[in-house]
Amino acid sequence: MPIVAVYGFTGTFDREPSHAYEHPVPGATHQCMLFLSQADEAPVEDLARAECERYGFGSVTFTGFGPLGAEVLESEQFRGFAGLWQEAMREGSALVFYPN
């Protein structure tokens, strides 16, 4: 069964996204979190980078990685990520960018 891993990254929104979402202003650099459905708990940076590019982000620098288990989503600290986890399981990925 696939798991969801979270990749923290910094990237510049510099290309046309293939995913429809409320994206940032072109040329802006943001800190982001990519929620990626993958086969196991090992980092897969090539796949994650390709997914970041599908969201329109280039010049990606990864800043963190960790699996996000469903049981963790019941804790107060991670409850807000439940929708992103579900979207990643359903669609393959989800992304959050933080405004500057």
C-alpha cells in the first residue's frame, strides 16, 4: 500500500503548471511542502522534483523529507494536514506554498 511522504522545498514558480490550482505569481520564490504518494518510506527526489515541476516550480532545493502516517493525522499538531494527505492518496500529490 502506498504511503504519503512530505518534501519540504524552496522553489521559484517559473513555468506553466499542469495541475490546476491557485498558484503563486510567476517569478516568485516560495517555501513549499509537497505531499507525495509513493511506494515506500525512502526518499524519491527525482519523482518529487518532477511533481514540483508539474506544479510550476523550478530551481527546486529540497529542505526536508519525512513519511506522514495516517495515525499521525489524529494528533493536534498534524490534524490540519489530513486533507492534503487524502488528496495525495487520491490524486498522487498535493502542494502547499507559503506566501512571502
